[in-house]
Amino acid sequence: MTRHKEMDMKKLVLAVGIAAGLVACSGKKEADQMTKYADQLCACKDVACAEKILPEIEKFSNANAGKEVDKAAADRYNNALTRVEKCIDKLHDDAEKANK
């Protein structure tokens, strides 16, 4: 993966994280789904796998933008998004190390 593509993906995740952090989700069901997405993405062994899941995460976040937020569910939702960001960063770091 090129460095440019890596940066584009990191920008996407950051944008999704920021948008979700502002409006989070509507409740438990959405927090459960975001946790499942985080689990799937964090199970990836390479960036290509993560790239397949990221569009689903972005679509899901956008679909839930602006909904009323239950604090406990919003916290779980945002924690799952933070895990997504950390896992993507790790995958990129591992790929960069492998290419050296």
C-alpha cells in the first residue's frame, strides 16, 4: 500500500471518528453493532482486510448521525471507534515495518 493511500485511510477513519464522537448513536443496538465492526476490523491481519470493513463503518456512522444519544451507549460506541482507529494504526505500522 502506498503511503498516500495509507494517509487517505487514516483521514477517513479520523473523519468517521470525529463525526461519530459528536453525535454518537441512538442506543444499545447501534453500540453493539459498532462493537462488532471493531471486533471484525481488529481481527484483520493486514490493511487490505481493514479496507473492506471501513466503508461499512463509515456508512453505519453516517446513518446514525444526529440521532438522540443514550450516554452509556454513546460511550460504548465511541470506545469501539477508538479501538478501530488503534487497530488501523497498528496495521499500518506493521505494514510499514514489513516494507523496510
